[in-house]
Amino acid sequence: MTNDTNKKVTLFTPKWLQAVLRGERPSGETFWVGNYGTALFHQPLMALLLVLPINEAIPGVLAALLALYELALTVAVARSRPGVPTPLGWKIAGVLVTLGHAALFTFLALSLFAGNT
């Protein structure tokens, strides 16, 4: 994965996240690691916040931030420049799934802000 456009970057670093959100990483990495690799970090935090006896707005803010992240990731998946050709259907599917994640986080945030848990 080392060429002129895809310099080797360590996963889960700020530099890597910037490259992902700019669409500079391959499509597969942008979709899979951007969606599910980062979920290894934010989903345990979200689960913890949802079971703690705290104001529902706190996990609601995290859900809103994750919705914004997913929207930015949707653009990155659409713009990603893969190292190998990616069929258009897979790219469209990646965009739709990532948009679905953004919608789910949006509805979770709205539900938490409304107090309907």
C-alpha cells in the first residue's frame, strides 16, 4: 500500500484519521476501518455512557458527534482513491451503509435528547 498517493500511515493515529476523512486512503480501508475499526473505540464508550446513571444528554452529545463523523466518512468513502480498482456497486453500497450509520446515530441522539430511552 505504498505509492505516491497512499503513503504508509499507522492506523488509528490523528494523521491516519485525517487521511481517511480526506479520502486519501483506499476504499476498503476507508469503509471498513473507518466504520468498524473506529467502532472498537467509540462503541464501548457509548455502552458505558448509556448504562451509567448520568444525564441522557451526555451520550446524546457523543451520538451527535458520531453522526457528524459518519457524514464526513460518507464523503470520504465516495471520494476515496483506491490502490486497486473498486467496482462502482461496492462504492455505492459503502456510501449507503455509512449513511445508514449516520442516520442511526442521528436518531439515537434525538432520542436521548428527547429523554425517550
